[in-house]
Amino acid sequence: MRQDWFSDARFGMFVHFGLYSAAARHEWVQSFERLTDADYRQYFEHFDPDLFDARALARTAKETGMGYVVLTTKHHDGFCLWDSTLTDFTSTVAVDRDLVREYVEALRAEGLKVGLYHSLIDWRHPHFTLDWTHPRRDDDDARDLDAGRDMAVYREYLHGQVRELLTEYGDIDYLFFDFTSPDEKDGWPGKGPDDWDAQALLALCRELQPNMLVNDRLGIPADFVTPEQYQPTAPLVRDGSPLVWEACQTLNGSWGYHRDNTDQKSATLLAQMLVDSVSMGGNMLLNIGPDGRGAIVPRDAATLSEIGTWMRLHRDAVIGAGHSSFVPPREGVYTRRGNRLYLSLFFWPMGFVHLPELAGKVAYARLLNDGSWLRTSVSDPGQEADLMTPAGQAEGTLTVHLPVQRPDVLIPVIELTLTD
Ligand code: GLC
């Protein structure tokens, strides 16, 4: 199945890098501040990614426990990180570097799957019609400007660039298109699947890279769905069948480098979001926005390193794992890999954790961080507690005995080996 490697990996890295990284105030800065192409030009003229080190990026992803990486080839500002022959708004023209090539080669060298992000929206192309996202939408002559544009010309450019990316860089494992939003807003239309000729674009992807996964943001169903900056609360299902899904998440609310945004999520919260996603049969794509020089920001490197330390000991609860139909206790979530059930404890209870339905079904229990055996017992519903025995629990409950000291890891995980 096309998505086997993806559902196995569970954890990937998103990388937003471009001219906006130098502006350092959100990747939508051109739209938010209504900057003209001339205003924005300084970030092109002074683009200097001297610390963009694709190998270091790939190594960091691997050390964090991630199985794939997804890089912005072009974001909404239209700037291209590869040697496109269809525009001169590229990193090759700016600094004589094909960053996409550096990136795909580095990923393959580390054995990671290669993902690309490509913006459907393009604020720089002269035939991309104005919509509610466009930086020129509030100009006095916005309507006149729009009237002279022809989306068919842009569409050809879009398809041409996707063709370049899918023919010049070897096998691509994953493509994240972004984004389709047909609804009108603030008196301007949005853009729907017809604007991209989504069917033809998807067919082009299938023709050029038959094994590549494509996300759902062309506005038509493809291989997986993409909740953004929120966590689902149950496995995602459509017409009764489970969906392949991946939640994309930021470290601080911005995708592109945002220097003054200090809304950094803790490593604990992020590890919880990861294991929570896996418990619902999903993936997590965690974003970093390298800075204006292309370096991984120290605060991000520190967060990733904490997650990596946790992943080294707990990867079995994430990689190759998925949803379990057992109902977890209130302290945490289950993930399952074959006959192993993993209980990630989001809070540490005193002395015992009680697992409904599992009496007689567990052959062995241990803490995953240090492999230490955990005593288990079954207490009768009417049983009286004494110093060594917990009070009775509902029929079929398995009680796992815990040390008072919570293991010093982001999230303690109990591994339960099931009897069948
Ligand atoms: C949104 C934003 C964009 C970001 C993307 C990531 O659609 O427009 O800036 O790249 O989400 O999923």
C-alpha cells in the first residue's frame, strides 16, 4: 500500500523556509502587511542562507525520531527554493543554490523519506487573480488589477513547476499542496479545485510519481487528510472507513521564523500530542522555521533534542504503532503495535493504575524507559483495601503497581505484552 511507510513512521518534520524567514515575522507577512513586490524585494536582494545545512537538518530529524521531512519548495510569496526554469524568483538566481536539491540528497543519505510542500497560492505571479489572501486586495486599483489577470496562465505555470519538481529530483515520497479555500471572505472570492484544475494536477502526480502520497488540500480527496494546528479527539473516519491523517503542528503558532514570538510549546506537550495522534491512528508533522540564515533556531533545537531523548527510549510506542480498541484508563492513552500495548501516562497516579478489560490478557508489564518489571494483580470488585492491596475494581480490571517516583522522562510509558 502506498501509505504503509507513512503510517509506520508516524512522526515527520515540516520545514518552512524562504524569504519570509529573513523578514522574521510570520510567513504570511506580505499579505498581513499588504507589502508590494517592491517592498518585499529587499528580502530577495539580501537573501543569505549561509547556515542552511540540509545534512544537519536531516540528522536533526533523524535524531528526533522522525521518519520523513517536508520542505517548502515555494510558499505563498512565490519564491522558489529550486532551480525553476519558469521564473527568475528562485534561490538559484538569488544565491546560486538549489536548496531543494541539497535537501533531497541529504534526506536520502540519512535514509529519510522525501516530502515536498508546494503552495497553490502565489502572490507574485502576474496572472494569479486577487482573492482574500492577496497582498494587493486593499489597493485602490485592486479590482482593475484583478480584471487584467488570467488564471489559465497561472495554472499552466503551476502545473509546469510541479512537473519540474516531480521529474528533476528523483523519487519523491510525499507532496503537500497548500491550500484550497473556495469560500468568499471580505468581498473577495477564495479559490477552489477548478482554479488549480485539481483533477489534472493529481493525475500529473500519479503519472510522474505513482508511489507518492498526496494530501487533500487540492480540494479533492487524495491519500491523507491534514488537520492543522488542532488535535482530533477520535480516529478520523469517512463513510465508516478509517482515514489516513496527519496533524501538522507548529512550535509557536507561526510556520515561518517569527523572531519575537515566544509562544513556544513545551517538549512534554508536543510529545503528548504525538502519542495522542498515534493513539487515534494518525501522524504528527512538527514544523520548524529556520531563521534568516537558514539555521535551526536554538530554542527549536532544544525542544527537538528533548523530544529526541524521549523518542530514543519510547519509539516502540510510536513508530509502527497505531490505534487500539481497548478503552484506556483516565490517566493516559493507548497505542498498539502487534501484541504490545503501550500506555502513555499523561499524569502519574499514586501507587496503581487500573486497566479496564485487561485482566487475564497481559503476560508481562514493564516501564519502557528502563525495562523494569511491574507487578500486576486483579482485585475482586468487593475487595477491601489494606496497605498492600488496592480496593476492589470493576470486573475484568487489571491493576498495575507503580513506583512512587515518576520516571524522569517527558511521558512515562508502560509496555504491556498481551497474551494473544
Ligand atoms: C496554512 C498556511 C501556511 C502554512 C500551512 C501549513 O495553510 O497558509 O502558511 O504553510 O498552513 O499547513
